Amino acid sequence: MAKSHSTGGHHDAAGHHDGGHAHVIPSVGFYFWTLLVLMVLLVLTVWAGYWKVSVSAGIVIALTIAVVKAVIVISNFMNVKFGTKQVWLWAGAGFFWLIILFAYAFADYVSRDHWMKYPGWEQTISERVTSEVSGEAKEEGSH
Amino acid sequence: MSNTTQDLSLDPHGAHGHGAHDNPHLGEQFEDIAQQYDTYTVGMWAFIVQEVMFFGGVFAAYAIYRYKYLEAFSYAHLELDVFWGTVNTFVLLFSSFTMALGVRAAMLQARKAQIGFFLATILFACVFMGVKYVEYSAKFDHGLIPGHNFTLYTEHLNEVREKHPHVAEAVEKNPALVPQMELFFGFYFAMTGLHGLHVLIGIIVIGALVIRAWINKNKPLDYMPVEMVGLYWHLVDIVWIFLFPLLYLVGGH
Amino acid sequence: MSAAENQMETQAHHEKVNYINVRTTLLSWLVTLDHKRIGILYLLTVSFFFLIGGLAASLVRMELVSPKGDLLESDTYNKMFTTHGVMMIFFFLIPSIPAVFGNFLLPLMIGARDVAFPRLNLLSWYMVAGGGLLALAALIMGGVDTGWTFYTPYSSSFAKTQVALTVVGIFIAGFGSIFTGINFLVTIHKMRAPGMTWFRLPLFVWAMYATSLIMVLGTPVVAITLLLVAVERLLGLGIFDPARGGDPILFQHLFWFYSHPAVYIMILPSMGVVSEVISAFSKRRIFAYHFVAFSSLAIAIIGFLVWGHHMFSTGQSMYLGVVFSFITFLVAVPSAIKVFNWLTTLYKGRIELTAPMMYGLGFIGLFTIGGVTGLHLAAMATNVHLTDTYFVVAHFHYVMVGGAIMGYMAALHFWWPKMTGRMYPESWAKLSAMIIFIGFNVTFMPQFILGYMGMPRRYHSYNEEWQVLNVLSTAGSSVMGLGYILPLGYLLWSLKYGKIAPQNPWNARGLEWEIVDAIPHPHNFETIPIVTQEAYDYEHWHPNKPAQQPVIVGGGKS
Amino acid sequence: MWNFPLVPPTAAEEALHISWLYWVITGMAIFFVVAVCAAALVLVVRYRASNENVNRDNPPESDMRLEMTWTLMPLVLALVIFFWAAKLYADIYTPRDDALEIIAIGKQWMWHVQHSNGVRENNELHIPVGRPIKVTVISQDVIHAFSLPAFRVKRDAVPGRYNSMVFTPTKTGKFHLLCTEYCGTKHSEMIGSVYVMEPDDYQKWLESGGKGTDSSSAPMSLEDQGKQIFTQLGCNTCHGAAGAAVRCPPLEGIYEKPIELANGQKVIADAEYMRESILNPAAKIVKGYDNLMPAYQGVASEDQIIKIIAYIKSLKDAKPAEASK
């Protein structure tokens, strides 16, 4: 017999819940400290915006601080810290998938033009540039 | 800090009353309140994943143009007001804090505290929108509306020269930067507009929760909707955490 | 219990409360939260949009009978193939199996009373139907002529038709689809009956899980992209307009990030249906269950990494193109695994060639053709020659019509008795399966040849030497059209005159067949079943001993 | 009626290679389809429910070796095809220098073809047989695609960028030229013909200024026209004058040579770079020079840009002006 009557016993581990349903209620202090850390990071963000660094370094710094802030909000305010494994998984999935979109789309723009200019996929771009530029220099030197 | 652990089940008969749907907060399709709680949490997170991809599409486009038009975007962002941006970040972070406390109060069935915290959250959200209004109208006055009134870098270049002479100089040398800067403001309005829309929806939903709490002041309430809206509100905060540095700060001052 | 007694009992069940007769007003259907009723609402909606898309298709095929564009104006023709594409893809194929059968079956199959969020489910239907009506309004208000792909800058800056309205319609329906996806994911994760472990799930549920993942992860990206196109048209944003510094290729990246995986939204559910049907009519456990289940997930995930193969001729980075091509070839592997495992399931089976089985076998044949011609398009050098020609048209019709719609028809015939409590005339159903199969091949096989000869898609007029094959194709399409009209007739007929369906007409396994009701009770199960075995328990099946006594109690007695 | 083709002509070396690939894949495809359908048919007949005279004992549940076989077999076949096809693609769509250069501009709804000696034609393309031809395509408005089925090549004409393809015609005759990317109302009328001619005939055709095309008199070469436009647009006031190299980099001999930019980056001064530098000179300033040149965005048409680039290219082999020393 494939299935039998349900007599109302305890559910097994199939689908219903991942363990107990006792919920952690963080204290007010916990939220307060979280806020404080976020505020410090906010000041850091703005301050970092005025550092004299290159644009790309600026982006890296800004994004790093933003990621730290986002992780703090997700873990403390959104209570993922106390969540089930599945909540962890979902919280990560969206950002992971976004990275795929970013990585591919960017890869196109970064590498697109190089192909047209540097035929031959056996040679890396940098090799090609340096060899041609130095070759040029040599030629000029010989003149 | 001390975190309390508590059984929040509202099921008067304990956790496993099969088929016995005597808990008014238990959906018909669920077996017990714990299952309902887990389901709502996972559902909300799946929705957040969706939101991340939704904003992610426009973030990806922005990132690519930031890479393509590095110079123009670095000039254009100088027209954004870091002060107001910082104020708004502060306001949103604080509203996240009051939201978290509001959800906590709802879990503890502290109705008055919940209403208070939610009203505070709404207040902050309105401040955010007010600041956005100030910023948007400033852009409008300065001729920074792409597609319709983008004249700051052409007709009113002298205004730029006063504050950022190097930008005015660069634009004079290379007028091709202007459409690229227009694109920056296109992204600015698209991204902050989309985010502002989410804030607006948040205000409405939190308002509805306040009314719900007000009407049922003396009844125990299902706190699940409150917690879900809380998650949504924090997401809105996270989006801004990324928008603020990417639009206002990156590129030097 | 004898068969006759069984029959009598089933008839008695028809007078019991079921999800159809529980309430009968129109309003009760429009505000229903019952996943089964919502499934039926979707069935009506997508059938309507299928009809519109089909009419547009027949106009397109009629025009192509002669090489000169003489039947329709070129603008009308362009609007017709756009209507065909938009209606069929966004409002028929994407919601078809997931929204109709996913809704109807998912909770039944996993032993739940409903989906996780019934209100959200109803909202999804309103969004899909409303979005479809908006798109239809755009058609009435002058039509759209961009093709369903909405390539920029044509769609954003050049087209003078109702692009924005259509795009908004798709946007709204897209969110309907996202909500359906969220609902299904959560339902599968959290609503399974006790004992219904992941590896006891029916393969249809696995397929729905993979499909829902794509809906949730991909649809938002196309939603925002199309929104940007609309905003660009209305406000002049310029993100995709090269005249204003934008990049039209970026649109294609964002568009195909969803729209390639969307192909798997269409085909994966059909694969799930075929797994069920093949197993049920071979009276055999599906061969290598784990491989079939995981290949669904593999297709969904790898399918996200291949979108660039739509862009080999656009001048996208060669390096990236190579990566996209490589991963595209990898998708072929899980698809092949599925086909081989279905075939092996037939081995030593007890095969009944019923109508759903014929559709299922038809699916295997046509999907295989669609799949192997995908190799021509995954290969970079041949792709460039074939892209945007009728080869591509034939290829994706083999996958989407030969695959997805055959699967849809198989599902419709397989679960029709459970949905309506009536049997359809089997011989008519078999006839229509055969007509569709033949008509389909006659329609699309010539298009492979046309495509290899270079005939571009979306051509209103064409070179004379291509006429014979085009006429053949149009002839085939009218045969196929007949094949689709037949079921409309006999299925409607069966609602009133069809034989009363027994509780388990196919002696199939799976919770949806084992509930005592012939037509499910509004709440599916009185008590939630405890599952002890997977859905393919045919081991002790014997032809003269039909279905074991139904054991899952429903509909009023417990 | 029964005299209609089922395959396109194979009129280029590349077409032959791609045909081989096509038919090998098609062969594999037919093999798999026939195998799958035959297996299904045999199994359905043999194990039909009414057939009791067949052994149904111990049906297998799963078999790892079998699964591995049909996982790895398609994988290996797929990889072989992948490498073959990718290599072939790289050969055809990588620009090369030894080819005869032709430029095609797509616009709604016609193809405008430009030969290097200045002959222009619309919706027609005349090329010599036996010589690699490089067609560079660009669009003025929406995306089009330049498709030559007889040569099995195709490239999207995208507004704002050059895309190119190389093929070597092997047969003389008339072949189809099609637009394959949907581009609006008259998409299906954006078609034309390719005439592959014997080299001598081609030479004569060129010299006659492309008989049967819209240009009646013998045309000026592309470079000469470029030179003219160069003067018309006033480029020569800086780039041509004596001592110009003080204000602007010399154009002589820079075509397709690496140059260093003000920001230290190194680029190749190819057509794409030239186009950008005409439309938006400030984007990539050569090291050691100031940003003085006005932008020609909206001033120079795609057609004019192509001619100017041809002119600059003709200066390729000239020695850099000595003026700077």
C-alpha cells in the first residue's frame, strides 16, 4: 500500500518545517548597536568619497563598504542571522545570480574591442600590445 | 546584548493540531502556524531575490556605461548633492532601525510601541521623499532633465564653471561629453525613481499595518505580515545603500 | 470490488461536493482562491490567446503562399508576425503548462491543500490576463511591428506603433509569472505532505521547480529592460539609442538573459508532463529517476549561461562568444539524458497507446529534432549562416510547438478526466494527435531547408525559387490548424456528453490519481496524507487488478 | 514547378568549410533522430500491453554505466563540433589585411556599398573571384544584417560600430544579398545581388565606374574623395598644414599602428578608433597633444567618415612627416 491514513502524528522531516518554530527576538540593544555600526560606515562611505584615489579604486572602496553595510542589514535587521539554512540560501541566491549577469555582460564590453584589434586567440592581448609597441620603438630607433 | 528566544506560536492547541484550524491566523492551506511562518519567510525571500534581479538589470546597465563613459559620469555626478544624499541615507538607515523595532514590538504583541515605531518609519520615509522632491526640483531648475530639458552643460555652462571649472573646461573642449552626461542623469532618474516608487509603496503598506494595528488594538494579531513588510523595507534600504555611493560619491570630488 | 461496483461508486462521487460544483456563480470563479479553479481560469485565458496567436500565424502563412507580398500590406504583415510572437510566447507558452497544470496539479501531487499563497495566485492570473488584454488593446489600437524581440533602436526610437502599451502589458504579465514562480517554489519547499521527500516527488514537480527558478531569477531582468524601452520611448532616456550614446547590444544582453532561459520555461514543464505520461502508460517506474530529476535543474541553471548564442553575428566579443557556444553545447547533454531515459522506460513496459501517450511519444520525436538542430545553432560558424533565417524559425517551433505544445496537449488529455470528471472520445483524440504530428512536420521541415538556403525570417516577400517549399509549409500549417481545432470540438463536447470518468481512468500512480474523488474536493485532502513511497509504484501492478483501493481520503469522509 | 533548389550555391571557400560542418552536424542529427524514433517504435510495438508473449521480468530501475554512456557520448561529440565550429568562425570573422576592402552601410531600406576606388553602388555588390574580400558593415539607423547565403557569411550592421567578415569567392555568378535583421516596414525589400566576376571583368567594371550602377561617370577613388572631404570639412587646416604636428599628431603612417594615449593606455589606430576620433576627438587623445580638435558628431556622415578613413589609410605607407623633428 502506497500511502496510509494520516492519523495526525508528528510530521516527519519532509517538507513542513526545518526544525522548531521558536523565534529569536533580538533585544533593543542589538538593533541599536547595529544602527550605530551602520552610521559609522555611512560616515566612512562619505569620507571615502573625498579621498584622492582613482575612479576605479573609489568604486572598489565604495562597493566594499556598501557590501559590508548590506550584509549587516541582511543579517541583523532582516534576522537572517537567526534564520533557517533555507533563508540563508535564498538571501545568497539573488546576489549570486546577479553576479552572473554582471560578469557576462561586462566580459563582453571589456573584451569586445580587443578581438577586432588583435586577431589570433593564441596570443594574449597584453603580449600583442607590448610586442607591437616595442617593435615600433625599435624601428624608430633604427631610423 | 541579550536576545530572547520565545515560542511565538499563536496556536492555542500547541503546534500540531492537524486539520484543526481553530487558530484564526492560520491559513486554510497550512497545517500549523510554524509551517505558515516558514512558508511566508521563504516566500518573502524569494520575492526579495526577484527584487534583487529587477534592480540588478538596471544596475548592470549603469555599471557598463560607468565603465564606457568613465569621464563623463565622473563629471556629471558632481551635480548631485552629497549633503542631501547623506541625509537621505541617514534617514533610511534610521527608518530601518525603527522598522526593526516595530517588528520586534509586533512579535511581543506590544501594540502601542508597534504603532509608534511604524509611524516613525513612515515619518522618515516621508522625509526621504521630501528630500528627493527637493533634489528633483533642483535638477529640473538646473536643466538636468534628460530628453526634455538638458541645458545645463550647453546654455548654462557658466553656472557649472562657478562650481566646477574643470568640468566646464572639459565640456567646452569635448562637447561629445554632454550626451554621455545626459545618459548619467537618465540613469539617475531611472534608478532613484524606481527606488522612490518602492519607498512610496512601503509608506502605503506600512500605513495599512498601522491602521490594522489600531483597529485590532486589544486582540492578539498575526505578526507575519508585519515581519514581511519589515523585510521589504530593509530591502529598500539596501538598494539605497548601493545607489548612494554609486551615484553620489564615486568619481571623486 | 468488481469493476461495476467501482463504476457505481465513482458515479456516486459525482454527486458529492467537488471543486466545480461547490459554487457555481461567475463571481465565485472570479474571486476563487482554489488553485484548481485558478488553473481552469488560466486554461480558458491561454486558450483564448492561443486562438489569437494562431489566427495571426495563419495570416502570416497565407501571405507566404506567394513570393510577392500581395495579400497583406507589409506593415500589416509585420504586425501579424509580431502579434503571433507576442501572444504565443508571453501569453500562451509561458503561462501554459506552469499556470494551467502547475496550478491544478502541484498541490495535489505533493499532498497539500492549496499553493502557499492562494491570494497571490489569483492576483497572478489577473495580471497575466490583464497584461494580455493590454497587449490585445495595443493590437486593436494599431498594432505593433517590432517583432516579439523588441530589438532596439528600432523599438525604442524608430517604430511608430503601439510599442509602449504592448511592453507594459508584457511587463504586467511578467510579474504575474514571477509571482507564480515564487508561489510554486515556496509550495514545493514548504507544503509537501509528511513523507513526501524530494526524491519521492513526481518528475512533473521537479520540472515545475526548475521552471519556477527561471521565472523568479530571469523575468525581473526582462521586466526592467522592457520598462526601460518604454521609458525611452516616452521620455527619451537614450540608454539603448546609439544616437544618444546608448548601446543597442546591451538591450540584447539583458533581453536574452531572460528570453533564452524562457525557452526552458516553455519546454521543461512539457518534459515533466512527458515523464509522467510515459511512466503511466508503460506501467513502469521512470528509468533513472534521479538523472531525469537533476537534468531538469541542470537545464534550468546551465540555460542561464548561454544567452549570447543569439548574438554571434552582432559583433559581441569573440572570447565571450566562444564561452557561450561551449556552454550551449553542454545544455545538449541533460536534454539527451532525458530522451534516452524516456526510451529506456518503455523497455519491458506494458505500453498502452492512449491519446496522451501518443502526444507524449510525438513530443519525444519532435523535441529530438528540435534538439539536434540546436547543435547547428550552438556551433558558431553554422550559427551565423543560419541565424535570423527560417532554419531558426523551424528549430524553435520544433522545440516550442513540437515540444512545448505537444506536452501541453499530452497534459490536457492525461489530466482532463481529473479536471472535468469526463472522458473525451479516445479515437478522435488519437486522430487529432496524428494530424498535428503530420501537419507539424509538413509545416516546419521545409523551413529547415528554406533556412539553409538563406531565406530570412520576418520577410513579407521573398525570392521566387523558395515558393514551392513555402506553399508546402502553408499546406502543412492548415493540416496542423485542423489538428488543433479538433480537440477544441471534442473536449467541449465531452463536458456534456463524455463518459463519466472513473476515479483513476489510467490506473496511474501519484497522489492526484489516488484521492478517492474523481473530481477533487475543494480542499483536496480531508486529512493530509502520509506518503511512504514515490509516485511511480507500478511494481505490483497487474492488468486485471486495476488500481489498488484508493487510500487517500477526501471529500467528506475520513 | 519541380525545378527548384534545395541547397544554396556554395560559392566561397568559407562556404565549403561551413557546408562540411553543416552536413556533418546534419548527419549526426539524422542519425540520432532516426535512432530515437526507431527505438521508440520498436519498443512501443514489442511491449504493447496486448502482447503477453514478451519477457517483462526484472525491468531495470537505473544503470550507471548506461547513464554514463549517454552522458559522455553526446558530450564528446558536442565538444568536437564546438572546436571545429569555433575555429572556423574565428577564421572568418577576424579582420585581416590581405583582403579587398569593401564597406557596406545599411539604412532603412537599402544597402549602400562603397568600393575602395570610390565606385558606389546600391543594393548591388561586385567582387572579383578568387580573392579574399573583407566586407565591413555599419548602419545609419537601426540594426540590419548583411547576409550572403551563397558564401555562408553574415554580419549585423549595428549603428555606431564597424563589424566585418572575410570570404573568398570561388565561383562567378549572381548571388543573393539579404537583410536578415528585422528593420521595419520594407525589411523584405532590403535585398540585392552580389556579382562575382572574373578578375579582369571586375577590373574593367571598376574602371568603367561600375556600369549599371547609380554613378554614371568614372568616379574618383575612395581616398581621393576622402581627400576632398578632408578639405571640405577643414581637416587640412590643422592636419595638413606645415608644422601641423606641433598641434596634432601626424596622420601619415598611423593607420593600424599602435599609439600611446595621454592616459598611458595603448590602442591600435584602426578604423574604429579613427571613426571615434573624428566624431569625438576628446575621447582618446594621443600622448603629447592637447585636446584642440572640434567634434564632428552630427557633422560628418558615416559615408564621409569612411572616405576620410580611406584617405588616412592611403597615407599608411608614407613616412611620418619630418616637420616634427
